[in-house]
Amino acid sequence: MAMIDPPIDKLIKKAPCRYALVCGVAKRARELESDANRDYLEASGKKSIQLAAEEVYTDKIIVEVGEKK
């Protein structure tokens, strides 16, 4: 069994709800895949989802729920 890093039980506490966490991590992963962040992603040696999850876990990225306008 592989260990998930960061641990999902601790990662879930970083967002107001699970849906917001999934949306926030997915959005950041898409940003990391863009040309503007491609070098940063490649230098990390990680997949975009893993790096996005780590950024949320370490509070580099904050997941918030806001109203659409």
C-alpha cells in the first residue's frame, strides 16, 4: 500500500468542505500545467495534482469559497 503525501485526513482540514478542496486543487493543478508555470512544475519532479495538494497543505495556496458574480 502506497502512502499518500500529504495525508488526506489533514489536507481536508485546509478547506471549508471537500468539494472546495477538490475544486481548489484541480484549479491549481491546471495552473501548474500552463506554460507560465511549466518550469516550476518540471523542477519539482512531481505531478501537477501532487504539487497542488502539497501547496494547499503547506498553506502556500488557500482554498476559499466565494460567490460568483
